[in-house]
Amino acid sequence: MEPAPLPARSSRARGRLARGAARAEGARRWDARIHASPAAATVSATDDPLVAIATYLHALADDARGYSFDRPRVSRPADEGLRLSVTAGQLDYEWQHLRAKVETRDPEWFEAVVVTARPKPHPSFDVVPGDVEPWEVR
């Protein structure tokens, strides 16, 4: 996601834009949002968060089903033994959220598939007892 350009109101601001300083500032803000994200809380609980992220991304690539996924951009190999935890409450919350979106966007598919199917979590996740995660926006 490209940060929005800052308005150049003075020669100093124009100079900063020309030198890329504003872009670097936008990158720092973006980086801060990533580190404050809910996913960061999940992978931070592992011994090696970077390997956890890489393992998750490799799993996404395995399940891409025809979508273009640039696997060489994942900088580390997957740890096949790594397991991430997800609470049962969070999984239910995510499922209900997806159901609501699909029902609105594609009612026919919702009736044919979503009403009767309940997906299993990806094999890299262990479902543990618990409520919706505290960081979830409700």
C-alpha cells in the first residue's frame, strides 16, 4: 500500500518530497501498523516470529488454488512442525464474519455452500478453548 503523498506547501516540504523523506516517513508509519496488528500478537508468541510468518505464507501459497502467489518473495523456509494457536471463539467469530459478507455479496453461493459447510482450520493451526481475541474489532 502506497502512503498518500504529503501536500507540498513550502519549498522545504517540496525538497523533502523530492528527496523521498516523506515516503520514508510513510514507510515508518506503515511498519508501525504492521507491528501493532493482531497477526503480530499471534506470531510473537512463537520462538521465531519470522519463521512463523514464513510458514504461514508458504501454507497460503500451497492453498492458492490458481491465484498468483510469488513464493520466492518469502525469505525463509517453512517450519513444517510449527503450530499456531487460534481460539475457538475467534474461529467462530471469523466464520460468522465471512458468512455475513458472502450472504450479501453472493446469496446464491451462500445458499449452496456456506449454509451447509463449516470449514476446518488450516492444519498449521491448533484450536484451543477461548473467546474472541481481545484485539478484535466488534
